[in-house]
Amino acid sequence: MHTALRHCVDLAPRCLPGVDALDITSERRFPRHAHDQFGIGVIRSGGHASWSGVGPVGAGPGDVIAVNPEEMHDGAPIRRVRAWRMIYVDPATVARLVGTGAAACEIPFAASTAPALARSVLDATNALREGDAAAAEEALTGLLGDLMRPSRTAGDRVISAGTIRALERIHDCPDAPPNLDEVAAIMGMERTGALRRFRREVGATPHDYAMQLRLRLARRALSEGEVPAAVAAGLGVADQSHLTRAFARQFAMTPGLYRTKTANIVQDRVGGPAGITRAEETLMPFAYAPPSCGPSCIL
């Protein structure tokens, strides 16, 4: 008999533009993906293992974890379940808080044992969860100022001209991404070589990268109040059910829940959690937990 994996996620209502604060307890494995935000968090319990651009990474209780925009990574529990708090910050918000120069830098680690830094991250998450915008802005400004150092920038990564052309094609028309034949032609290579080079330099296949891009665009549209069905149609996703499954795999919640929490929209309830349609409840690959769900919640 199949037992559902334990998975609780609590996204705090936004009190600062471009900043999301999440509390997650999960046994789930997250497939390789990327965000268009900076991410910084603290493992509260259990252990977390991931692949990143710096190689395999492991983190335990009290460790700080981080990810940069467009940086491919995955995630899995060490043993069974782990709990962590995470903050995601748009690059534009980083620029506003600590300057454009800092926003062009990268967080120089994927995991770190640094108690003082962990305390700073938790102070910022607490202020965000309490809805104290002034305290949250001060805490984030101090945290990001310490993290965003000029020693490493996003431009340090080397990507070939052919891969850059393929990426430009994907970004130019995300609702109609190229197939592998077109990618190979753009890169001036045969299919197998183009696939290997793209995956080596980007960290994902062209198809997976295009889906990641569409999901990030969907996240932005949902935070601006667009409904999931319209978002799916506008991005060329087959239908809303496909968007729901893919969005939940990457962001650990359904599009409807994310829209409700970030766009400050009160939706008509059709049964189940606010902001989640009946169709989404049917399609959710995990059990939704209300905001009161904590590490002791068994799903």
C-alpha cells in the first residue's frame, strides 16, 4: 500500500514586495530546477542533500543553505524528513535594499555552518512571518549586505556562444520553446552534442530549462493576480492541470495557493484551502497543510 509522503508548506503573506518567506517540513525529493530569486534559509531539523553548481552539498540542523538566481539544484532528505525556513528575494528587491552592485553578485556558498548568519536569517524570517515590514526590511538589508560580496559575480560562469543563442531563443518565446532539432541548428551542432553541451553548461536540458522559465514567469503572473487557467494558456502549457503539477513540484505548493498568499486576493472558496480550486485539490501531488502545520504535522 502506497503511503503519502509527509509534506507541509506554509507561505507567509507578503509584507515586502518581491520577498517570500516559507516554512517547509517534507520528505519529498525536489527535481533539478532553478529560481529567478536569491534564496537563503536555515535547516531546522533533519538533513538535506542536494546537487549544485559547486558539487554535492549536505546540510544539517542549524546550517544555512543558499541558492542564486538561475542556479540549477535539486534537493532530497537525508534519511526521512527535514524541516527548513527559506526566504526568496527578487534581484530587483536586492538592488533596492543593498545596491545594484550587490545584486550582480552571487552568494558564495550552497551550504554553510555559521551560527551568527543562521541567527540573522531566522531574525529576518521571523519579521517577515509577523508581517512587520519595517523590521523585515532592516533585517534583510543587514543580512543581504553581509552575504552579497563582490568576490564572485554571475558573469563568472562561462557559457559558449551556441548555448547563449539557444537560451536567447527560449527566452524570446517561452510559450513556444524550441525542440531539440531547432536547438541543435541554433548551436551549429548535431543533436547529441548540442544536448550534452547545453546540459553541461546550463545544468538542465533545453526542454527542462524552458519549463523552468515558464514556471518562473507563472510565479510572477500569479503574484500579480492572474488566475491559474489564464497563466497556463498564456505560457503555452497544455492545460491548468499540467501547470498545477509542474508548479507544485518546483515551488512546493499549487498555483492557487501561491496566488492567494502573494497577491493578497480573497478568492471564492469551493471547498478546501482558500485560493485552491477543486481541480487543484484533486491534482495536488502532496497533502496541503494549513498555516498552523509545523514539524509535528503528519500527513
